Amino acid sequence: MKYLFLTLSLCFSVATQAQNIREQSVDLNDGSKLTYQILNGSKNGLFSVKNDGVTLLRGNYVNGKRVGNWYFFNPDNSLYMRYNYDQRKLLFVDDKVLTVANIRVLSDDAEVKNKASIALPIASLSQYYSMALEAAKKAIPEALQVPGNPIQAVLVASVDPTGNATYSVNFSSKGASEKVAFSIDNPEFQVEWIPSMLNGKGYPAEFSIETTLSYEKNQDEVKRFYWHK
């Protein structure tokens, strides 16, 4: 009888918890949709991002903290990155990131430059790029947002030794170099970074991607990377 009572109590507790879980959805600036679960006011459960039915991110939260393995995917569904939050360890990344991004360790020490690990966003490169691109396009002065007049630019993430990042877009206007700051973070989705490291010490780094800012009448189209052909 006591065993039956405990079993029923456990079932009731699980059922009550399930009823208290709320699923929320947020549209991100690149047109992708974030879906996550809330329990007792904190993120708990599945956290995922999809675009056009393709999963770009899948992970889990427990009491507001990212836990376990998080998976990030290319637009063709192939794995781009796997990161373990319990170990704070990068388990896999598609090495084609090195053909797309210019990653520099900001140090005068030759050993640090040659041996330090690279700084990386904990996100699929496709989604990071599309979010940064859309934010940069809006950050450019409106007078320069002219349809048919594309702007050659560089999207730059400046990553400090602890993994905090700030963003800017570098471009030329009337022969002069310009630099404008922008942000890609959403209140419900912050892009975290792996800092550049050597022998347990972090170093500042830059992660930059050359691109073209195009302003067309249809602003709903988002440029993405499709390197797996």
C-alpha cells in the first residue's frame, strides 16, 4: 500500500510539472524561429532553432543553464558543431569554417599566434553569419542603404579573453573607412563564444567574415552559406 501511494505521488508530481511547462517561440532577426520551454520562470527542457523546417540548433536547459551536448547544423542538415556545456568542451566543428572566416589571435607573442586555439561562436556558422549580416545591414546609416548600390564590408566579432564579444561592420564610404557597432543578441538567445586559449590562458581575438551588404526592395531574403554542395 505504501509503495502504491509513493508511485501515485510520483506520477502526480510528474504530471503537475508537465502541466506547468510552457512552450515559447521567438522569431530571430534572420527569419529563423527559436522554440524553448519554461518551467517555474526559467528555461527548462528542449531549446531549438529552425529555419524553413531545417534544425540549426538543438540543446537543453536545466534551471536556466545550458547543459549537456548541444548540436549545431549546416543548412543541408549535416553536423557543423557539437559542444558539451557540462565539460565546457568543443567536441567537433566543421573545419570549413577556416575557409570562410578570418580568425586572428591578437597578440605580439609569436608562440601565442601560432599555437593558441581559435575563437569560435557556439552557433552554426550559417546562422551566426545570417544574424550578423541582418544586424549589420540595419546598422549602416540609412543614407547608404540604397537599392542597387551594394556595400563591400567585413563583419567583425571582437572576442575578449573570457569569451565576451562585441560586433562591428567595417566598410568604405566616399573613400573613407567606416566602422559601425551592432548587436546580434536576442533577450532569449545570446550567441556565446569559445575564447582563444593557450595553456589555460585566454587571449583577445577577432573573427571576421567578408561579405556584401545588399539593399533590395524585398528585404525578406537572407543570405546564407551553402558550402556542402
